[in-house]
Amino acid sequence: MDKPIDFWQLALMGGIVAGLVVGAAFLVMFLMFFNLWLRAVVTRAGISMLRLVMMRLRKVNPQVIVDTKVMAVQAGLTDVSTAGLEAHFLAGGNVRRVVQAMIAAHRAKIALNWDTAAAIDLAGRNVLEAVQTSVNPKVIDCPDAKRTGRRTLDGVAKNGIQLKVRARVTVRTNLDQLIGGATEETIIARVGEGIVSAIGSSETHLNVLENPTLIAHAVLAKGLDAQTAFEIVSIDIADIDVGENVGARLQADQAEADMRVARAKAEERRAKAVATEQQMKALTAENRAKVVLAESEVPKSISSAFLNGNLRNKAPA
């Protein structure tokens, strides 16, 4: 008879099998993440093999985390942690773009920390574009024909002459106000309002034509970039044309309106006169009827007086 297998032998065999399975699993994971781990070690990114495995279990892309952490370390960024990168990835943020924005800000000596950059990205703003705009200011057309359909800003000076103006606004991003700050549309609206107001406060259109920078200085003095995501660097008048004489047209329209009012009043007086004339004619006809009626009573009175003996012929003296 065969000798029965001892319990400890079974346990030992099970342990060996389990060890082989676990070892095989770790070997597969090691081979899977070896390149990433080796790259992290060589670049001093500080990401262990165990952390790479845990990233996979947390459904975080290890390739993205390692790439961005290596970028941050090589660029000399000290406040970018692996945990922060993972958290931002799980929150749905663009980790690569945030790190690229921080690198660009670091090279341009612009103060931008990880928390601010991540918050801007999660708010739906392109943080990399914002940093690039801070370094290289952006030019905005005012008005923007693509958005408003208008090509010029029309203002009227005090002498009634219309001026048609096109301006270009140079702005750079205000990172501190990027979250919750107003966008380009607000800048365009405020600058447009300021230009029209500056033209309207000019005594004559000639003053504006002689020195268009008066408009720019007047607009800049109002601090139009308050509570916006941008800082206005300069306002340049690109083109200015003379429009129609709005004052003369308004005076002509007023004169025509006054003439129509006078005609209406004259017509009213004429109608009243005609009505009065017709009334007097009716009154005359009524009086004539009364006279005729009175005349018809005379024969009756004579006959009545004759019958009563009241009508006598006096004898001649």
C-alpha cells in the first residue's frame, strides 16, 4: 500500500505553488513596469516599483505620471509631488498640460505653484495658454467682427460729427484673476464703451483726428481690466474715419418734426374755423326761420285786431 500524504507535505506543496504564482505575478509586473521604474530611478523622479503597481490598481496611467514627474524634476520644480499628480489625474485634469505650464512659468520667472495651476486646469481654463499669454501678450481686435459682426466703433463728438474707430488691445494673462475673472468679451465690451465715451466727451471731432492717443489715454485711465482675467498692456487706435454729420441730420429731423407739428396745429385751427363757420351758418338759418315765422304772425294779428274792432281808420283832421 502507498504511504498516505502527510498534512504538512500538502501545506508545503500549497505554499510552494502560491509562492510560485505570486513570484510569477511580481515578475510579470516587474517586467511590465521595469522601463518606467528604471527611467524614474535614473532621473531621480522618486517613484518606486510598488507605487507603479498601486497606480495601475487605482486606474492611474503610470506612463503619464512618470513622464510628467520626470519633466518636473528635470525642470527643477520642487513642489510637484507624485501624489499630487495622481490626484489631479483622478480628478480628470490634464496633468501633462499643468506641468508644462509650470515649467514655462518657472522659466519665465512667473510665480505659479502647483495648487493654483491645478485649480485653473480643473476650472476649464487652458493654463498653458494662459502662461504663454503672460509671456507673449495677446492682441485683441475691438470690435471683433467675428463675434459681433461690426467692424467699427461709432462715436459722436459734441459738434455732431460721427467717428468710426477700430482699436487693438494688447493684453496679458492675470494668473491671480484667471479663476472667476471676466473673459475677453468683457475686455472688448469695456474698451468699446470707453472709446465711444471718449469720443463723445471731445469738443470737436478734429481734436480726436489730430491726436487719437487721447482716446487710448482716456480709456486706460478708467482701469477697465479690473476683475478680469487679463491685464491691459496698451490700447492702440488702428484706424479712424469720419462718418456722417449726425448733429445736422438730427437738426434736420427736428426741423421736419416741428414743421409737421405746425402743420398739424394749423390744420386743427382750420378745422375749428370751418366748424365755427358752419355753426354760424346754421345759426343764421335758424334766425331767418324765426324771422319768417314772426312775419307770418303779422297778418294774423291784423285780422284779429280788425275783428275785435281795435283797428280803425283815423279821420283827417
